[in-house]
Amino acid sequence: MTPGSSRRNARSRTSSSTEPNDGGDNFFGNTKPRRRDRNKNQNSIRILNVDIKIMLGISVLAFFVIFLLINNIIIKPAGKALRPRVITPFPSPKLMDLPQFQGEHRESLYWGTYRPHVYFGIRARTPRSLVAGLMWVGMKDGMYHMRHVCQDSDELSTYGWTQHNGRDFGHQVLVDQGLKLATSFLKSKSEGSGYGGDWAVQIDVQTDKSEWDNEMLRHGHLFFYLADESGHFLNLAGDTFDIDKNSLLASGSRSDIGDWQLHLESKDVLELHYSGFRTPHIHNLSDLVQHNLGAQVRKFGQLLLSDSSEDSPNILVFQISASIPFKADIVFVSGTKVKTSKVEERVRRLTGAPLTSLLQDRQTEFDIKFERCFNVADKLEPESTIVGKAAIANMLGGIGYFYGQSKISFPENSNLRGHDNFISYWPAELYTAVPSRPFFPRGFLWDEGFHQLLIWRWDIHICLDIIGHWLDLMNIDGWIPREQILGSEALSKVPEEFVVQYPSNGNPPTLFLVIRDLLDGMEKNKFTATERNGITSFLERAFVRLEAWFQWYNTTQKGKEMGSYYWHGRDNKVTRELNPKTLSSGLDDYPRASHPSDEERHLDLRCWMLLAANCMQSITQLFKKDNKPEKEYGSTAKLLSDFDMLNQMHLDPLVGAYFDFGNHTEKVRLSWKETRVGTRELVRDVLERPVSRLVPHIGYVSLFPFMGKIIPSDSWILEKQLDLISNSTIFWTDYGLRSLSKTSSMYMKRNTEHDPPYWRGPIWMNMNYMILSALYHYSKENGPYSDRARVIYDDLRGNLIRNVVRNYHQTGFLWEQYDQKKGKGKGARLFTGWTSLVLLIMAEAYT
């Protein structure tokens, strides 16, 4: 019922209440006629007042809507309801609708290990997919624990892909205390297969020799499951299973792939049990299985599923138990209803010795392609090559597919939202790499540009597919949400306070790093004719979106001074942060001006804008666009590369270093204060009035003009940059360049009681890669400092590779950051996002 109809019904009831009933009574009971007349008059007045209020309300609402329309906060598509601009898609053909992303390309990527947040998971690139995954019972502190979702608290010794080609093959090793699992994934498209083909999983379970006497590790318990996100029920093959006679476990049907079957085969003696569940959510699947097992243990004292199912289950879990060691092959075949589907032949080909042989072939193909793409055989020791392969394998194996709606912050004075502080973005899909499977298993905008520096060198088609998905998330204003938390599984990994995205805040436009590489590659004929045509058609359609993205930054993040920019989103009212964070910059707690204001000039954003302007100018030249945009981007690039202007705005000539500019004082500290409830808390204490000045913290931001290769090769300022880089008090360590100078007042300082230093000292691979790229560039340039640049380059490259390789072999992981004192891995482990750039450092692959 609409609000209007509700009011009309209220009016109708009020009017009828003045009419006498059969007993001469009205709605309010027995009254005298005179009182009834008075009530009638009062009700008439009430009706008039209601009408006036309604009219006033409508007028105010209409005025508010007009205000929003005038200020472009909402738009009204023809024949449609009003929609806020922030959740209005960009009005141009989607990149993912390009012919190159249809047909064979789309089908070839349909199935994959696209669930990076679980130890092993499979899904299709479709919003409501059939998903599969693996759980197992591990041991910790003498007790059994279920393993499913990647999490540090499980304390696995190591896990990750040792080989993965991003398309149809992957091999992963997981070591859980004394238990070792090897999981291999293979796709196959053969005669009779349905859309996307078939896939197989081989699980090899072993025990470390030192654990042979451990009773708890003599038997292994695996749980392989299928779940249909769309709610279609799955058919069990029977109440009991004997795979020696019949390998079929389950079957079903979907509109995308037709009829399908799931089979299990093994040469070992397996004990099988099952449970079926009916639920619209799969993110809590671990809980469902554990509750089932717990009930069985309490009833029968056995760690076995109940061999029962809810009605019309959309989730089937199969428990595979056996004495260790054992091996199991699980096969999914599609299109099984067709008479020519040859199901038995396809199952036979994807199990046992034939499957093992196919996996070995894929492993050989991976090794050959690795050397062809990165050419490191003559540059690396075997220990380093292992790490390089793990870097690209985990990058590709960490690619995920997500579908859902982002939550976007909306103006507080808007009546267009409910009681929540957000409005939902349109339903969207995202195919993307992720920074870290256990900690950050979702898309991050500024991380993705670095990821693609690796991926385009491996598979340009996957790279373009991923970039296209990101650009299709753009709204009508040219804004892309910086963190993509799509779907219930992704939401389950993120604290609620970090879910909402702010449309005033950006993120470094690192996708231009990849675009610059692609443009450079075309200019130098690095691509085949087919690849070049694909890149060209992609950029031609992407241009209007890239243009809108550039303009969004160039308008919303512009500073007061010509050629200046500043990251929006800093909080100038903070009371508990030593230095208000700049999350939108990607550098989080890197120290900026102590008092955020619109007077700030952020050096790193200026350099990102120069990169973007150069790329846009190159694209306009490539497609011979009309002169207006080419001149516009050319003039912006010329302005931002003006060396004298850069020095005037950001250089301290006495130090020879570049800095941010803003309202700043160095005399800020965190002090303990008593609260009203008798507790203590750390609060920000400002001891001096801030003034407009350069912000005197030497760190990664100071090197952005150097990274951007803006400094002339014969300039004395270049020599100063080399001095700073090689100075052990400033940047230099034996493990890489630290993020903030030891001379900074913020060096290794906590930002709050609960926030340890993040970008205030530790070594980060993405920045070191960009610095190495610049050193490599200047070592090739004619100038007085080329030899010195080469020496520093060689030393820094060697330090980075040695430290990452050493940490990997000691701990089993690539890390988010590395300690600047001892080189030890820190932060998130299995951080196979931009830390994987170590492979490009090994390959000396720079633009």
C-alpha cells in the first residue's frame, strides 16, 4: 500500500465515524446529537489540517528533489524513477560486451578456482553458480579442527599454488602440521561436454614421516561439497555408496551447462558418508558441517557425517575417510543428458593414470611458458626460480569472481535512503586478482594495477578481461569504488565499519601503469597481430570511460593551486590519530600534513595524474581523436611535467628532497588521558599552532618524481635522489628501501593505541619495484649519474631478491611487507598481490 492510499483510507474511516450506527451511536460511542455535530466539525478541521500538511510535505519534497536534480545528485532516466547519480552506471557500452570477451574466450574461462578465500574452491563466472570446495579435519594442540576458509589462526605451515596457468590447470600444496595435501585442478573440453566443459580434482593426502606414530594422523577426513547458489536441488546417487561398482555421487541440471554428474574414483579403500542441506547461504557452510559432525560425535562417538539430507538439498557434502596415505579423484562432467555425451569415457579420461598424465603435461607446459614469459633461467639460482614460479602461480590462482552490490555512503540530508547510512550500488560482477587469500580476498583498485603488470605478461586476454570488469564498475561521474566487497562470502570477511565506500574518495589510478605498458608494447611490436587487435579494440571502447575516470580525478581531487591535487577523505576532526590517515592514497598512515585542509598539495597524486595524462594523450594519438582532447591531455601533461613548477611547489632545495605541502606542525603527540568512566585512552595532543609549509617527512612519497622519471638525467636533484636512496639513515637497508626515513618524527610511531606503524618504516615491494624501474631507466640514460644509478640498482635488486627468497624458504610464504631491521616478513602472509612483483624484479621487466 502506498503512503497516499494509506492516508486516503484514514480519511475514509474518519468520515464514516460521524455516521450513526443502527443504535444511534457513532464510532466514539453513545453521544448527544449536538456533540456529534461538534465532532463532525472537528473532524472536518482535522481533515483540512491533514490535507495542508500533505500539501506542504509534497512541496518540500518536490523542492528537495529539484535541488538534487539541479545539483546533479540524482538523475531521472526517461520513464524511470529517480535514481541518485552515485549509483547510476556510466552511460556507454560495457567493455565486457566486446566480441573478444564472448564466445570461446568466455567459455574457456567459465570454470575456475575463483574462490580465493577458501583453501580450495571452484565456481563458474556467473552470478549464481554451482560451487565446489574442499574441507578437511586438521589437528592443532592435540585437538581436531575443521579447515575450509583461509585464515591465519589455522597455523598451516605453508599453502599456496606452486603452479597455475590462470585457465585450466593448477597445483597446490598445503601443509597442516604433519598432514600434507596436494590439490590439483584440471579442466577439459571434449566431445559431448556441456558449456564450459568438464573438470577434475586430484587430492593426494600424505603424512610427514616424523608424524607416523601420531594416532590422530593415521586417518584422514576430507569433505568435498557441491552447492548451488541459485537454490536448485541436487540429486544424491543413493543412500549408500560403493565406488568400486558405481563412481556416481550426485547429479543435477542447470540452464547454463545442462545436466551434470559428479563422480569419485580411487585405488585406495575409502569410507564415504554424506549430508545434504537446504539453505540460501553458503558462507556459513563450515558451521553446517561442524554442527552435523558434532551431533554425530555426541550420539555415536564417531567423526562421521549423518548419511541424511534435508528435503530438496542445494548443498551436498561428501566425507571421504581413509588411512593415510591415500589419493582421490573427483570428476565433474556436464552435458550428460545428450546421448553422444560419452560420460563413462570422459570420467575414465579424467581419473587415475590418465588424469595424472594430463596433470604432468600441464606442469611441463607451465614451466615452459614461465621461462618464455620471464626469461630468468640465466639470471636466477634454482631457489629463486621456485619463488618466481610461486609468485605468478599464486597471482593467477588467486583470481576470483564476485557478484553483488557495493554499499555506498550517501549524503546525510537525503530522504532517498532508509535508516542505514548507505545506498546500494547496482548489482555487478567482478573478475579480479586479490592481494591476499586469507586477509584481503577481494578486489582493491590500486592493488589491481600492480597485479596486472604481472598478468599481462602471462596472458594478455585475462589481463584485458580483468581491467574491463573494473572499468565497467564506473558510475556516471567517472568514479569507481576503491574496495569491492561483493556477495555474502566477501562480506563475511570484512568488519562492518569498513564495508561502506565513499564516493568523494579515490584511489591511485594504477590501471594506467598497465595501459602505459600496453601502449609501449604495441609501439615496440611486443604483441602478435591478434593480441594487438584485441588491445586496440579494447582501448578504443575503454577511452570514454578512461576519459571520465581522468576527469573525475582532475575535478574532485584538484587543489587550490594550479597543478596541485590532494587526496580527499582525511578527517580533520580526529582526536585519537597521531596523524589523520589518508586511506584513499593507498599509503594509509604515511605521514601527511598534521591538520587536513583543502590547502594540501599531495605529491604522489600529482605524479599519478601525470601518468594518467600521458596515457590519455597517447591513446588520443593512437586513435587520431579530434584535436581538442589531445591538446587538453597534452597541456595537462606539460603542466604536470614542468620541472620548475614541480620544484617550486614541492622541493626543499636545502635537503634536495620532495615533500607534500599543507597546514602542519611537528609538535603533535599521543598522550594518555583519563575518561569519565575512569579508564585511560590515547588521544591526540597538539602543542603548537600549525602553519602552511612543506611537510618534512622523507619517505616513499618523496621519491614519486623520481619514480615517474620526471627529473632530468643531468639535474643535480637526481644526484640528491641517489644520495637519499643510498643513505642508510634515510632509505637504504640490506633488505630493500624502507618506507619512511629514520630521521622522520613519525618513524615507526603508532598512529593510534591500536594501529601499529604500517607505512612508517617497513619495506613494501610495489614501491621498491617502481624505484628499481626508475634506477634502471636512469642507468640507461646519458648523464653524469648513470653509472651510480646502475650500481645502486644492482645492489638494491640483489637485496630484494635475496630477502624475499630467504623468507619464502624459511616460512613458506610471500609477505605483505618486510621488516627494515632484519628483513623478516611482516603483516599478512600469503600476500601474493604486489609482493609477487619480485618476479618482475628477477626478470628485470620494466617499462
